Amino acid sequence: MAVEIKFGTSGWRAIVAEDFTLGNIRRAVTGIAKYVAAQPGQHSVLVGRDPRFLGETFVAEAARILASHGVKPIVIPDAAPTPAISYTVRKLKTGGAINFTASHNPPEYNGIKFSTPDGAPALPEVTKQIEAQIAALGESVIPSAPEPKDKFEEVDAKPDYLKRLGELVDFPAIKKSGIKVVFDPFWGAARGYSCHILREHGVETATVHDYRDVLFGGHAPEPDDHLLGDCKARMKETGAKIGIATDGDADRFGIVDEDGTFIQPNYIIALLFDYLVQTRGWKNGVAKSVATTNLVNALAESLNIPLYETPVGFKYIGELINQDKIVIGGEESAGLTIRGHVPEKDGVIAGLLVTEMVAVRGKSLGAQLKDLFGRVGEFYPNRENFRLTPEVKEKFVEKVKTDPKELSGRKVSQIVRTDGLKLILEDGSWVCYRLSGTEPVVRVYSEARKHSDTDALSAAAKNWVLE
């Protein structure tokens, strides 16, 4: 029986040699090729990858399949960051991009992201059409397409993308400050990107994990606190004021402050929002997913800037970037982009802008966050996953359809259903529940207004699941 190929919030992902096989790749790419061929305009598709196992093989196979359906493949021969691929789609005006990546997932995974001609992640109305094309193939086995007579066209995604970053980031200010930086690409697609452009502008930059390892050190290439030990150690050795990291395909970021403290993405989004308004004078709006800190809401109100609260999934923020409605858009899962840039998560520009912000303000991120709290109040976000038994899940699915009046004795003042169920409490703290579509897990996001209330709010949120 053929595997059902579904494109979630960030494409289709599966375990290599289990469901992510050449046979299923051929089916997925055939569906994309049929979709692109049916569209007006440019029938070409960019094909790229991150550094995962067999990436080169998958790119070559996809290129042959596309060509056999009359869609011109343009191949990026080296591993490239997802945002660089997004920028190249726009630059070359292709009909989209196929990107072989499983982002921050463990090394045994790979996946396919499809971007539309605007460089944004494909919206549900597009992925549903692709899925329908794949489903229409039924149980048929797609053979490998023949080798072309001539070599497929190739493009280097790096030069133009880095040139654009040079226009968006104030590198002279970073150099002038004398700041030292450590960059951790997590063996991923941003190797030779962040460090290259910093050094090119005279910024002293050290690296860790700056070589290809398809096993990513034996763990997921995720720039989270517990995996940034080598980055922190290198910072201490070199006297660096900032540590910046990217995940496997460089669409997510991780930031380490000068004292070795990991600054969570929620806070980075808020700090950069404030900084960009201050330094660029942009005031057209700000976007965040419903699960992202309400520190952004408070800041937007303080600055008198329109706020857009979206469902989880960066494609919704990408639309607002394309419409030039926002200064910055971000998600608590470490994705952001800014005005005038790609409508896709960009971990590379995130790290570079944070470096600029520290250099220009001359203050640690911790000090800047304290200042921000002093202006608009304190916010302490948290995220947990709870695995449910089938019985509890069935009961909870019905429960989230109701409008609760209280949460473990705390009065609910507002209910938001942008994505899942978000309960806003009287003191401004909140809890948001989102059920996984692929496993018996509920994702619970919470945000306390006092640090001392973080654990109690988290416990109340969990209790409500199990009550």
C-alpha cells in the first residue's frame, strides 16, 4: 500500500529508508511537477538541499523527474539555507522550489519543503492540490527518469543572498563596536554563511561544528539551550559577547548572551521588534503566532503599531511580509523574518541582527530585556508537550470545543481560537492548547506575568488537560 504523503506546516518529513524512500520521493516530486506544469507562467523549479545523508542523490532524482514532466530544474549543487533558497526563487522568478530538508529534526529524518514563486512556504490551498496529484497516482510505481543529455542548469545561492543580507544588516556598526562573535551552524546548511559575511566585514568570528556531519553529532541539529555547550565554551575562550546558532537548514536560530545565558526565541523576537522600530523607523505592523509571547502585544500597544496574531505556521507570517504589512514576524519556535526580506524563516539574518543590536546598544541581551520589562511589564513564557492515552485524548478533543469559565480556579477573561484553544486569564497570563495532528500529544503553551507564578500556571494548565 502506498504511503500517504502529507505536507504539514513545514512540508513532508519521514524517516529515511522507512517512508522517505526514492520511490516515495518520485511520487512526491511527480505531484509537485504536475502542479507546477498546470500553473500559468514559469515552468521551472529550483532544487536544493541541506547537508543530510543522500541529499545529493535526492536532488538529482528530483531534477530528472521534473524534467520528464516538462518542468525545468535549476539545481543548487551545494547545501544551502532554506532562506537562501527562498531568496533565489524570487531572484530567478522560478515556479517554486523543492528543498530536501528535515530542518531541526533528528538525523534519521529527511523531508521535502515546497516553496511557491514568492519564496514563501506553500499555503494549504497549494499543498492540498499537490497531495491530490500524488493521491491520483494510486498504487503505481514511478520509475526513475532517464539521465538528461545535457547537464541541468546550476546556480550558487550564496552570493546574491549574502549581498542582500549586507543591505539589511548594519555591518559597519558591528565592526566599529569591536564585538567578537561565535557562530554554531550545527553542521548544517549555514556553514560558510554567517561566519563568512561577518569576517568579510572585519568582525572577529569563531566557529564550532563547522564541518559536514550527516549525523549532526548524534542528535537533532536544533540550536536549543541544552545543545549549545560547545558554543558557550568557545565564547568563554574567545571573549565573545554573543553566540549565534542556526539549525540544520538555517531557518531557525539560537542565541547565547555574553554570560552564557540562552535567550529564548520569544524574547529575541520582542527585542528585535523594538530595535528595528527604533533604528529603521518602521512602524507598519508586527506579526506573531498565537503561541508566541504577549510581550510582543504589549510592545505593539506601547509603540502604537498594528498587531497581527496568526495561526502557527510561518506561511501566514510570510503572507504579511509579502504585503509589506509588518516590521517583523516571528514564532516562539525560533523563526523570524523582517520587512523587505524573504517571506520565510531566516535563522541567519536573526543572528546577524541580534549581533547588530548588541553592538549598537552596547548592552547585553539580559540588560536589554530588563529594560523592556521595565517599559511594558514582565512576561515568562513556557512550552511543554503532554502525551495522552487514547482515552484521555478522546475526552480532551471534546473538551477543547467548550468555552471554560476558569482554569483550575483562575478566571478566564477571554477565549481565542485562532489556532487551538487559548485562554487568557484576568492578570494577563495565558495558556494555549494545540493538539498534534500526527501523534497523541497536546502542546501546551503558557505565559505567566510573574516569574514566581510560572510553575503554578504550568501545573494548572496540565491539570486542566487531565481533569
